[in-house]
Amino acid sequence: MSKLWGGRFTQPTDKFVEEFTASIGFEQRLAEYDIRGSKAHAEMLGRQGIVSVEEAEQIIAGLDGILQDIEAGKIEFSIELEDIHMNVEARLIERIGAVGGKLHTGRSRNDQVAVDIRLYLRDEIDTILDYLGKLEAALIKQAENNLDVIMPGYTHLQTAQPVLYSHHMLAYREMIARDISRLQDLRVRFNVMPLGAGALAGTTFPIDREWVAEQLGFDGVTRNSLDSVSDRDFAIEFCAFAGILMMHLSRLSEELVLWSSADFSFIELTDAFCTGSSIMPQKKNPDVPELVRGKTGRVYGNLISLLTLMKSLPLAYNKDMQEDKEPLFDTIDTVKGSLKIFADMIAEMKVRGDNMRIAAARGFSTATDVADYCVRKGLPFRQAHEVVGKTVRYCVETGKDIPELTLDEFKQFSDLIAEDIYDYVTLEASVNARKATGGTAREAVERELARLQNCKCGSCTCN
Ligand code: ARG
């Protein structure tokens, strides 16, 4: 097949060089967007009298036909035609003749690829926002359905204070809500149209960029042609968003792996999200959270690949930038897969409230409540800390838990302690004492759930 840029060349391209430089192998998912961009461009060329209206119509009909053929699997992309842009354009010329060659007037592959990636990424972002919303809803459902469940709250993975399981789930909702708002944010920033920048300096034809931008759903046009063809910030920002999201999913994964172990037995993942062992018949492995935790690594890697790719590139377009696609596509695929599976897994997760409660009662989780009690009776906090430290040591030595101590035993450590101490050292009392906004008290968590239900912002980061 003859090259669209063959005019200047006297020798054919080396076969291996051709394979090495081609991007069509991983660019096919851009086909639909490439055609959408080209159709808008062709129509504009007709409106502006740069080509005739009939020619524009022929080009548009030709592009529609190519899209149908692609969707029907009738088109074989060719490595000799290097990338998606030239594959489509060559088909167009094959189909409608020389007039197809007018499509590329006032345009370059450099601004074309920049618009294609944006159109594609924008669609994927909308799908990802949808998946994020589903995961957020599943976390909220877990919280609503398990308001009675008290679990140990940890610091240093040591039992610290009892918390509501619902509160713990809503902590992850906060992270997901921030992810949603980060994604909405970057979508606004990148939704401007680079087409019209030409190869780097703009074009000599009287194009109407604003009109094309509107047709393609962009909020405006880019303001500098050099930047338009050399900017990949949006891909980097997206990968940064994805890295943070995967870090969140990985933290949740880690907890799910721990919680589904025999030692914790806090939750049960549905069989669909686990697999067995080929040798140990008793095993039910939490593969899904393990894999999501593992996949976090490649998403971080993709971010670093893109940052490293763009570092030190002189303005404007450089072929290096063709390497932006695989990390970006892989990030999109990984994030979509992880979110989809996570939303379903969280929605179906079963909670073992009995085991969480037993664990919450272990480890002297209400010790801080005894200290706060002493403070309310007038003891400075530092001294109260000392009193309870000694109380806990006594408990360890005698094998007792704090609520099991008799009043006389309590009084060995401070005679400020009276009968009403028992109102403060139960798990419920400890949890429900933390009523201020953001605390774990049932009433605070219920207030939060009500706020989320009434929230109209769509990402629930408003207050
Ligand atoms: N396949 C190329 C890319 O992804 C398209 C732009 C090519 N431009 C060029 N001047 N070779 O970056």
C-alpha cells in the first residue's frame, strides 16, 4: 500500500522500522472518535467554503460507511498505514476517490490525535464516573444496612477504640467521593478542542474552530497551537487520579483480605468473588481484592511512564508522544475493571457482626473512655492516662476486661471512679459518646447518612 506521505521519499520503509513505528496495533479503539472528529472537520470545511458542500457531504458519507464497516468487523487495519488516522483516510480515498484526499486540509495528525484522545477519554471518564457512583452507593448501602454493628477501630492495626462498621464504610465513601470530584475537575480542564493547531503553528485556511468545538461537545478551544499539539497534561492528570483511586481500592482490598481470613472472620465475600485452592480443600481465597491490590502497581507505573515520557520533550509534537496511549489505555481498562467488580462485591458482602463485636471488646478498647471519665471528674488528662494505664496492666495480669472490674478494683487506681463508670465502658456507650459531626456515634452516622441522601451535588463532597 502506498504511503500517504510517500512523496518526499525515494526508498521504501524498512519492514521492521514500519512495524516498530506503527501504532495501529493499539489505536483501534480510537477509530470511532477519529471518524467523529473528521466528520465535524469536513462539515466545517464545507461551511467555510474551503471545500465545496457536496465534497464535504461525500466525505461525511464515506466516513459513515467506514465506521459501519469497522463496527461490522469488515475492515482490516494495516501496519503499512501506520496509525488510525492514516488507516481511515486511506480507506476513505479508496471508497470515494480523490475527493477523500481533501479531508486533511487545514489539519495535521498532530492536532487530530490530540482531539481523538480527548474525545475518547471523555467518554471513558463518563463511564468511570458512573462506576464510581455505583461503588459509592454500595458503600452507603453497607453502612445503612449494618448500623447495629460495632467493630474494633484500629491505629497501628492495634485495637484502639470501638467504632461503627457503618462509620468505617463511610470512611471509604469519603475517599471515593474525593475521587469523583477529582475526576469531574479534570474533565472540566481538558474539555477544550485542540483541532486547528495544525502541525504546530496553526493553519493558513479560514477554519472555524469554535463551530467544530461546539459540534464535538467541547466547552471551548485551546489557546495556543504549540501547546495544543504538545500537551498531554490531561492524560497525566487522569493517571494521577487513577493512581489515587487505586490506592484507595488497595487499602480497602487489604482490609477485605484481612477481614475474610479465619482469624478475623469479620466478613464473608460471596463465592463469585473468590476461588479455591488446587491443593487445600478448605481454602476460599479473596482473589478479587488481592488482584485489585496487585493491579494498583501497574496504574502507578503508568503514571510514572507518562511523566517520564513527557519530561524534557521540546515543543511541539514529538514522536515519543505516541507512547502515551498504551499506559493511558491500560489505566482506563484497569480502573474500569476494578471499579465494576468492586461495586458488585461490596454490594454483596456479608458482615459477621457477632465476630466484630467480640473483637471490639478485646484489647481494652474502652480504656480512653475511662480516662475521659476521670477527666470529667476533675483529673488532669495526663494523670487520668496514668490511672487507666495501671488499670489496663491490672486487667492484663488478672485476665479481666475493663467492664468486668468490680468497683473496688476500679477504686484501687482512683477514688474518683464511682458506680456510674459502668455507664461509660460498654461498647455502645463508648461509640455513642462520640456525637460531634464526623464522629462514630450512631446518631452522628445517621445524620451523615441523611445528609448524603439529601445531597444533590452528585459527588457528595459538599457540606
Ligand atoms: N500516531 C501518532 C501519535 O500517536 C499520531 C501523530 C503522528 N504525527 C506525526 N507527525 N508523525 O502520536
